[in-house]
Amino acid sequence: MKFTVKQIATLLGGEIAGNEMLAITGLAKIEEGKSGDISFLSNLKYEPHLYTTQVSAVIVDRSFEPKKPVSPTLIFVENSYSAFTQLLEEYHKQLIFSRVGVEQPCYMGDGCQTGDQIYRGAFSYVGRNCQIGENVKIFPHAYIGNNVRIGDNTIIHPGARVLDNCIIGRYCVIHPNAVIGSEGFGFAPQPDGTYKTIPQLGNVILEDNVNVGSGTTIDCATLGSTVIRKGAKLDNLIQIGHNVEIGQNTVIAAQTGISGSTKLGDNCVIAGQVGFAGHLSIANGTKVGAQSGVGKNIYEEGTAINSSPAFGLKESMRSLAVFRRLPELDQRLTKLEKKNEK
């Protein structure tokens, strides 16, 4: 990366105080950076570093007024944290999307169609009859099965697996060792106590702008599709069962498990290690606390729940407060019992 302060300010819609022609070659923390780096100041707890930092430029809020002279060039923006995030995204694009071409050895089956500016890393595999959009990046050791469709500007990181017939939208990111379209957990109990495998014949659909974390597994549907709606963000090590639907812009933290045929609404926030029973319907905007167990439908939008089994957040917090006082309450009860016996 090499940009001038002026180019960065134009990208962020900022105003410059200082040398607009300084060359910026890296991004860094304000307390650790060196000459040529750019940083940001959002939390005023870090303001003292502004007066000692070695970075060449710092992004600050428009409302910020330095209390001392500063040596870095300042870029004033509406929200410095958001602006720096935008800059990180641009830097990431420069690193990832600069890769173009086909490394060897790698494989692509018959009948595939590919767009311009794609990248296929060494030892990657693409099956038959696939459609790969423009500017798609498939990193080394990634596996793409037969009849897969991948939209423009999607990134498949090393070791990720996209199995047969799955559909990946535009601007998606699938992180290392994620598995899209693995066989769903379907077994029919038999009279003799054994289990008969139920064939899983569906697929997985990721709509646009979906992120799938490392080690996350999304099972294909028994019939039809397991669907992750646009803008959903899945952390690492999540299990999504067959025929599940995840709503738009829903975020799910690590080690959550969602059983088959459960439907999560839009804009839900699911903390880590949450478990969902199967065939549930979860309303839009639901918030679920960490390590909760959800076994019932949630119909009211914007509901916040906690605990295992999960119930209303306020009631859960009150119950926890009482639970912590149980030893004290037990002592008081014992004293009252002894007093009554007299």
C-alpha cells in the first residue's frame, strides 16, 4: 500500500491539517506506529499518545481539538473509528484482490465458466459445470464441488470447502476450513435400535455479503436449501443444521449450534455457545446471551433472552441475583426454623 494523505482524505471525505503530500505505506496503532504509518484516535484515553506518536498521520473526529502541538498530519472526519475501518477495508482489498491468475498445479473440471480477474491458487480444485464470477479469489487447497455457483468478488480462503450444487452470492467471504454443504445429520431410528441414513439431497445458498468464519460448518438441506440471507455474519466454529434459515444481517458468535429446520429472523444477535433446538421460529431482532439454550419459539420482535433453558433477560438476571444469595437465604431460613421450634 502506498497512498498520499490527500488520497486517503479524499477516500474518507476528510479535511487535512498538515502536509497532504506525505506518503503513507502502512496502518498501525497510535502508540506503536512509525514514520509512514497512519493511525486513528477515537477513544480519548489514548489522546496522550497523539503528542508522542511517530506515525505520519492520524484520523480524528471533526470535533476533536488538540490540547498540545502535534507533529503528525491530522485528517478530520465525522467518525474516526468508522473511517479507519473503511481504510482497513480498502487496504484489505488491495492485498486480496491484487491476486490474479492461475497458479499450478490446480484443477478445473469440464463445463466451467469463469469471469475476468479471477485467482485460483495452487492445489485448488474446481469441479464440473461451475460458474465462477468476476474477481473471485480461490486460495490454495480450497475445494469447489460440481455445479457450484460463486458470485462476483467473493473470496474462498485456503482449505475451505464448497460442496456440490451450493450457491454463493457476491462479496461473500468463506474463511479457512469452513465447510459449505456438508451432509445434514439425518438418521431414521429402526425397530432393531439401529439408524438408517436419510439421504441429504439439497444444497446451501449464501446470499450476498455473507461472512463464514473458520471451521464453521453449514449442512445442506435434506430437500430444498439451507439459506443464509444477505449480510449475515457467522463467527468461527459454528454448526448450522440442515434446512436452517438465517435472516438478513444476523450475527452469530463462535461455538453456536443451530439444529435442523430452525429459522432465525433478520437482525438477530446471537452470542457465543448458544444452542438452538430444531424446528424453531425466532423473531426478528432477537438477542440471545452467551451459553443460552433456546428450546421454544420466540414470536415477539426485539426480545432479549438469556440462560439455559433461555427465558426473559430481566427475569434471568433477577433469578441469577437470587441464586447468588442462596447460601445467605438458607442460613436465614435455618435460623427462622430454629426460632419457631422454640
